[in-house]
Amino acid sequence: MTRRITAVLFDLGDTLWHFPNMPPHEAIRKETVRRFRRLLEGWGIVFRDELRFLGRDIRLAVEEETERAFWGDCISPNYPLLCKEVASRFGLDLSDSQAEELWDTWNLGGPFLGRQLFPDVIDTLQWLRDCGYRLGAVTNRGYSGPHFQAEMRGLGLSDLFEVVSISCDVGYMKPHPRIFQHALDAMGLPPQETMMVGDNLRADVAGAKALGMIAVWRRPPLGEPVEETADPPGTEGEIAPDYIIDNIADLAGLPILSPVGEMGRPR
């Protein structure tokens, strides 16, 4: 019996968007130092020379903690607290609200980093909506908040998704079932009628299939920067997705979706 799919959930990074023109490391470092200097001086803190390395140490701590959580208990790290702990090594005694500001400042944002939607994304999402499918997103991210919501609006995604379940808000990272269940509960969906599309075999494919969802692996782009928890080489043979696509527009050709409507395929 053919499964009836009524909703499609998407990962975000390396699935719907990518960073084909990431700024060089030196440009990122300079911008981080500039923003940190302005923030700390606004608090009345003298920006000493050693504070130039604050951003670097936060990055190293974030990478280590994210990797540990992803391959461990999948409990989303408390990134502002991590910033607070790193800042203390530099002799900075920050309040919780200052730690939140420091974390927000460290996240340079998609526009600065050259984030772009893949060219077929908006047309395909709109096609799915026109065919009657409900859309949501489930993503592992270290920050959300007003800046991220503004970026989503700027990309034209906010009006297309009913819910965006973000790991730092939910408290759990994919592949933990609770972050998927957060989206399913918010949309009132059973997993058996839901498809998950993502680039990470462990997070998106294995995580979705564990709940009984159809899982589509969107092979990540080659030769571009990818997220820290990208699939290690050889993972392809260990986790079997239900479908494999190379472009988001390829969803229109999947037999489990094609019987719905007579809308034609996205451009």
C-alpha cells in the first residue's frame, strides 16, 4: 500500500541553503574582533590585545561541544553559558544577559557569510504548497532569536513554513526524536504521513526513520564548506534513505509525491 504523505519537513543548512562564497578566514576574524571590541567597550571593558583571541576560543569550544553533543546524548549545548565560561578565561566576569549578547555577537549571520538559497528552493517549496503539502523545518542550530528570524524573512522562507523547530530552542539536536516530535506536535501530524528532507544521513535520515517518517537524503554539494557535523566518509553505506536527490527540485519526481495534484513541476 502506497504511503500517503501530507507534509514535508526540511533541514536548512546544506539542504536549502549553502555558503558558496564564504569569506576568507582573515575577514571573518577581523569582523569578529571588530564586533567584540564594540560590544565590550560598550560595557566599559578595555579591549586588551589578548581579547583578540576571544572569538577563536569561542569557536573552538563551540566546535568541540557541538561535536560531543551530536555524537553523544544529542542534548543541545548551552552556547551562551559556553561563551561565559570562555570569557572567564580572559578575566571577564559576564552576567547571563551579557553572555547572551556575546553569543549573539559572535554569530556573524548568514548575509555576512555569503549564505544563499539553492536556486530551485523557493519554486519547489511553493510547488509543494500549491499541491497541498504542509511544510515545516527541523534544524540543528546554535542560535535563533530576532536576527535569525529576520534572515528567514529575508530569504523568503518564513511564510512557507508552519513551524521551524530549532535545536537550541527545543533543547535537543537531531537525530534525537524530541526535536522531530516538536515539529510534528506543532503541526498536528502523524510521522507516517510526513517526509523529512536533509543532507545529513545520521541527523536527518536515521533520525526521521526512527520515528517512522519517509526520509529523503539530499546529497550535500561538493567542494563547499559544510556544517561541522557533516557525514564522515563511508557513511553512505550504513544508513539507507528511502530516496536520494541531488537538488531540491528533484522532489517533484519522487513517486510518493507525484500523484498529488496536477500543478506541474517547479521551474
